[in-house]
Amino acid sequence: MSLLVFFTVGLGLWHFTVFFPDRFWGGIVGALVGATVGAVLSGAIAQAASGRSVGETDIATVAFALPGTALGLAAIWLLGARREDAPTN
Amino acid sequence: MGSRRRTYIVLAVVAILIALSALAIVNKPTRLGLDLQGGTELVYQGRATPANPTIEPDDVDRALNIIRDRVDTLGVAEPEISRIGEDQISVGLPEVQNAQQAVEQVGQTSQLAFYDFEPNVIPPDPKLNSPESRPFNRLYDAVKAAQEQEPECFEKNGEPLCTHEGQFYLFDEATLEPLAGPAKVKEDLFFGFEDDKQPPGSIIEEIPQGSVILREEEPPDDLNTEVDESSLTPQGWFLLRDRPELTGDDIRNPEQATDQFTNQPNVTFEFTDEGRKAFQEVTRRIAERGLERSAGALLSAEEAANASDSFAVVLDGEIVSRPIINFVENPSGIDGRTGAQISGNFTIQQAQDLAEFLRIGALPIELSLISQSTVSATLGQQALDDAILAGVGGLVLVILFLLFYYRFLGAVAALGLAVYALFFLAMIKVIPITLTLPGIAGLILTIGVAADSNVVIFERIKEEVRSGRSMLSAISQGYRKGIATIIDANVITLITAFVLFVLATAGVKGFAFTLGIGTIVSLFTAVLFTQAVLAVLGRSHFLNSPRFLGARERRMRTDFDFSGMSRYFFAASGIILLTGAFAFAGKGLNLGIDFESGTRIQTTLSKEVTPDELRVALSDAGIDGMEGAEVQEVQEEDAAQSGFQIQAKILPEQAPDVKPILDEAFGVEDFSNNTIGPTFGEQLAKSAVIALIFSLLVISGYVAIRFEAKYAIPILIALVHDILLAGGAYALMGFEVNSATVAAFLTILGYSIYDTVIVFDRIRENVPRMPRAAFSQIVNRSMSEVLVRSLITGLATVFLLTMILLFGDETLRGFALAMMLGIASGTYSSIFIAAPVLTEWKEREHAYRDRRRQIEETMGYVPVFPEQNVVARLGDGESDDPIAHEPVPQEPGSDVERTEEPTGDSGAYPSQSRTPSQPGRRKQTRRQRKKGG
């Protein structure tokens, strides 16, 4: 159940990326990958660190996915921005 | 073949099929599932035995045949016995309400074993091996003693003799009272406890192979007294070395008889040649031991009886009788030629059943009951009536809606739907399809699919009529353009149905089968048949009047900036999904017994009973797991009766025991129950997830091939959005998720893709027609063209689902609720999630980036629709759109000059002559473009 929560948080937050300039690597789909993978990874790490099982969830479980989503989106955005700024031959 | 000739052939074929269908409907019976006619369904899982360490297909087939023979003795008409997967067997017993008897007769392993008792019994204290000191008073002590024995398995003629490979027991750590067992796997011990986990304060003990713990036989019932002797003397436990001398395979011709001395029912039988030798050998050995012990003393037969050793007859792990071998009467043992008898405290029925089981033979594998459900005939009939009402009501509503909206075309669609209903009903009877509640849900849904095929085509026809085509030409074009969309959408539905049928469990299979068949039939009736009808009527007065077609004017203005506004809808979706995430985390999904395992009972009691009285009666019944039962009162029509829904964690084999208890306490008018064991629940959940993932993969593959890979990703995103949105709503509202919900979710998946494919199909079609438009403009134009269709189809399906919600039973209502959410979400996500994602993604492509830049440089902004590019630039009211449109080729054979209808709404539908010579306009446009950059 916690994986479902993490994924849903990532997907939910991804919807707000349309308000940012589209410089994500791979565009909106790249942003989706960054948000959901980041959410699931950070959620899983935080869940494991808290010593709770995969099925054990509460409201705080949502928070576990937030840093990963932000980091995932930032990483994809930076990657995209660097590629755009790179001089083309 | 000429089109007219083809039309008449289609009509002739339909006429013949209508006649044949009518014949089939009148003459063939409808096969109803257990949920509609009442009956009992048992699902067993095969478990390996030492004799069969792995379950081979042959073992399951032999078990199926033996079960079929056993069911025949129950006198059940048309039982449905089938294999599920590799090692499960489903037994459907129509009209059987006595689930207790069915469970006893169908799945009992009937493993008969004969033990030479004295040399194999291990007493609590080896020094005190008197008959009185042999049983253990507590099971726990017997288990501990068994653990001290060396693991072993004796063989006879190369065959293992032991009856198990190790067994587990669960005890209360403080009192050492048994809580569960024996079980072959530890997890089976925990069923009925919280979360199916080992309860706190309990311990698990395992006994090794080679030892067997058997419950002591009941003392013989004295028929002259009314006292039940077994209740006076507590039964102990024997620990034996697991070395049976004979098994059920060594006997033949078992029959129920009556003991000539006690008048008690017993079972007599003969031995096979091998069994006779083994029987004589073991009884001789027993007699010799008695003789040896008497040390040659001359004893009477009565005196010898007290000193003789015995022979334990064990049936399915319990000693049923322990006859002595009197060494005075039978010094050389007993010659097996005259057969033998099994005596126990049998009733006549029990003795008859045992004889029958021994005659048919023991099951080659051990069967564990993992699911049991009984539906009363009353409840089944009620469910059928409700489903028919919902189906007919839904059909009528859809027809009325189509008539209202499409007028004459609606009448043709109604005719198509009526023919569809007739054909489908005939197919149900001819194939025959067993109609179940989920199957009826699938059937009702296919009415929506059939109606949608017409909606897609009629919207096309109306577009063509508005653009000035003649009716015959519009019909021809409408079907030609619509057919590709319909085939794509229906192939997707068929893929979903196929995946569900192959991977999902029984209830969902029925749904998938009817959905699949219905989709194929609807393709025939909604496309071929209605086209033929319209071709014949194409020259009639009605069809040549746009007023009769509802095509006179566009009622709905759809000049909406879908792409531009999508970010706000995106944000709204994000908020809804985040709310769903909080609901998943905080409340979780309310998984029903289908996944969590347990029992649900619906009963009507003939007395007025309060829930507390019922709770007390259930707690006192002595059934494990009934103490924590949830009891909910249900309104009954008859005020003198009480209706209840009871939910508890009890084992499938215990569920049938509830009915007699309630009947004795309060009188049972009606009783239905559904019990899912933990194994079956896990399997349901697993098959649902596999079906979901597999459907997504196959459908993505299809979309990638038919469209392009980039179209598949937005479809997947929209799907995940819809499933999570519906799931989040379920979590938030606390609605129960059961197998019907899973079927509904999987249908949402099909529906959502269906809807998105129709939108994407129009985008794909418009892309080459608008070679200079920005992708967002193409999407906006495409959406405005298909929005009406999406809304009409959504509304038609909502009508159907409303009828199910109003008239369907609980299962169908749960299904309809999930579908309602899914359809709202599916329609929304096709327009506001899938298409904008595709737009964002495609706009990154160089070609579309260049187009956008070009338009922006020319006009300073990108208009909403492609035709506005020119209108905005010219600003002179003269409207042509060479940037947006390529000239539409003249329809071959058409005698009409095409002219698109002017709407006067900001030039969204500019008038456009399709005559080939317009050099002035083209020149002007080129000049303008050059001027603009």
C-alpha cells in the first residue's frame, strides 16, 4: 500500500509541472518519470528507515515521497536545461 | 460486388438470423449461474501427499472424476465441475442448499488406513503401557512426545506408507490449549486470526514425518439410553508410528449394513487379493501376540477378548473403530475372504456415505476447501429479476435518448440495438453461456458499446451533412470514416475482455466473456446492419431533411481552448490525486472478503431477533472466529422476520455449520453465504494485478502499432490517472473493494482507452489535413469535433449505470458505482490529460516547434484553432485557411459541390468553396505569409 501512496504522490505533484517552463529532459513525460521514480525511491528509503513494513501506512507516509518527487523533478529539469544550453555542433 | 447488392445481402442475412434467433430464444433454455438460480459452489485446492509428492495434471483429472461420481450420488442435476488453473477444482451444485452435506460428500479425502495398534502406539509413559494409560489427555503433550520421535517413513513394495510429511499445530502459550491444526503449512494455522497472522501469545509446534496423532474414537452410543455417551467421556489423543498395514485401495464392494449384535449401522466390505493377504497376515500377527502374552493359558473367548490386541481403523486422521482380534476365536488371524466390517458411531446416512466413498475410491490428492458459497433460490431469483429490470430499463433509456438526440437516425440505431439484443440473447442460449451477475453487467455494458458505435458514425454523418454533402454521400462517408475509429476502439475492448478472460478468476471471466461476445455482435449490428438500413432508406424524405436528423444546426458551441485551459484541469487532477494519496495512506482500501478472506452470510430469520441476541448465539456456537463477527441488520419486507448480514473470519469448511445453529435458535427462512479462504483471496488479488498490468502492456503495444509510440504514453498516463482516481475515491469514501470492483476497474481501463482512442483517432486524422497548424491547434480542432460524441456516449453509459444503481443487486451496484466514477474520469482524462500530454510532447518535435514559431512570428500569438490563423491575419472577413487546411478531395461519385457551413462564430467554420480554381486567394495568402516573415 505504501508504494501505491508514493506513486500517487509523485503522479499528483507531476500535474503541477505544467506551470513551469518546459525544460525537462524528455519533456512532460521525462518529468513524470522523475517525479514518480523519485517519489517511490525516497518513500521506500524513508519507510525502511522508519522500520515500518511495506503495508503499514498513515498520513505521514505521504510526506516520505515529497523530497524524492522534488529531487526527481529538479534532476530532470537540470538535465534538460543543461542539454538545451549546451552548444550544438 | 455492387454496394446495393451488398446491402440487400446484409439485410437478407440479418432477416434469416433474426428468424433463427427467435427460434433459439423460444426453444432453448437459458443456463443460469449459481448466483441467479441458487445453489452451492465449492472451490478446492489440491495439496500433495507423501504418495503424491507433486500434483500432476493426471492427479487433478482423477480427482475430478471421483468428485463427479460423488456428486452423482447427491442427485444434483447439471453440476458444473471444472478445473481452475493447475491444482484447483470448482464444484458448482445448482439448487443445493445443504452446504454442510455437500462439503462432507464432495471433498472428503476418505483416506482409510488400518493400523496394527499396539506395536505402533506410543504411550505418554513407556513404562505404563496399559490400555488405560495409552491416550494423551492433552494434544500438546502428544505433540511434544511426537517431536521426540525420529523422522521416518516406512515403505511397502517401494511405496511410502506414511500419511503426511510433517504437520503443524498452534497452541495458546499460556494454557497450551490447541488453537488450530493440524496443517501442512504454517500459514494455514493463522486463518481466522487478525490479519491472518500468528496471534500474539501463541506457539507453533511441528511433528515430524513418521508419527501421527489420532483422536481417540468415540465410545459406542448405547441406543437404549438418550444420553450421548461421547459427551460424558472426554476423548484423548493417541500417538502412533505412521505405519498403516492396509489402505482404502485394499478393499472392494463396501456396503452399508447393520451390525447383527448392536443393531448399529456399519460398513461391510471385501478385500482385494492383495488386501486379503495383508489382512490375514496382520490379524494373524495380532492373534499370535495375544497368544504369546497368555503364555499358553486356557482362556475362554470372553477372557481372551480382554487380553487380545486390536486393529485401528482410521478415516481421515480419526480413529473410527478399534476391533480386537480374539486369539482364541481366530488363532490364525482372520481370513479376509469373507470380508470385514467397519463399526463406529455411524448414523445410517454416515454409514451410507462412507460406503459410497470407499466404493468410488479415495481422492488421489488431498483437497483443501478454499472457497464456499451458497446462494438461496430466493436471493438468486431476486438478483435475476433485478438484473433483467436494470438491463431492459437501461436499453429503453438509451433508445429514448438516441431517438431524442438523433431523431430518425436514432430510430435506426434503436432498430440496431433491438436486433443486437435479439442476437445476443440467442447466442447466450445457443453457445450456451452461463449467465451470472457479472456476466449480466458485461451484457448491459455492451449495450453502451453498441450504442457508441452508432454515435460515432452518426456524428460523422451529421458533420458531412452540415458540410453540404447529399444524404447518401454523407452516410457513405460517415461509415467510411467512422469504421476505422470503431474498429480501433472495439479491438481495445476485445483485448481487455480477452486478457480478463484468460487471467482473471471465475466471476470476472463471465463478465469478460459476455463483454467480448457482445462487442463482436455489436460490430455486426451497429455497423453493417444499420448501414444497410440507411442505404435502403437513404433516398426517403425523412433522411433528406436535416431537421429529422437533428443535424440542422450545431447545438453545442465547442470553440473551447482545450490545450490552453488544460493546465488548470491538470492542477485540479493533481489536487484530486493528492487527496487520493492521503486517503490511501490514512484510510487505506477497504478490501472485502474476496481479498482479505472470511465469510459473509445473508440470512432471514423467522423470528424478531436483535443483533445482540444473534451475536450471543454465534459466539456460543463454538465456531472459531465467530466471536468477533460483525452483525448488521437488514430491512425485511415482513416485519415479523429479521434480516442480517454477518461477516466473520471463519474457515470455508466451518461456514456451513452456521446455518443449523441459526435454524435451531431462531429458525432460518433464507440463507446465503460466501466464504473465501486465505489462499483463494491472495490468488484473486494476484490475478487482478496481473490482468491489469498485462492489459496495459498489450493495449500499449496495439496503440503504438496503430498510431505511433508517442500516442501510447499519454494513454497509459490517462489510464493510471483514472484507476488511481477511482481507487482514491473508494479509499476516501470507505467503499468495499471486491472482485466486482476489480472487474469494474478493468472495464474503466477499457472504457478510458476506448474514449482516448476515439480522440486520438481524430487527431491522427486531422494531422495530415492541417499541415501548417500547430499541434495544439490540431488538438483543439479535433477535440471540438469529438466532444459531442464523448458526451453523448458518456451520457448513454451513465443511463445504463443509473439503471443498475437503481435496480441492480448489491454486486451490480458496487460495479456500477465504480464504473460511474471511471466513466466520468475516463471522459475527462481523454480530453484534459491524455490529449494535453500528447500536445506538450509533440510540440517539442522540431516540425511542430517550427510551425508554432512561424505562426507566432506572423501573428504575434498562436490562435486557438487552425482556421483562425488566416482569419486573424486577413482581418477582412474573407476566410480561407491555406495554412490550416488542405483542400478536401471531391468525393468520387458525388454530384454535390462541397461547402462547409458558415457559423459566424469568429470564423471557426469559415465558408470554403471546394472548387479547384482560387488562385487569387492562394496568392494573397502567400503574400501575407511572406510579409509576416
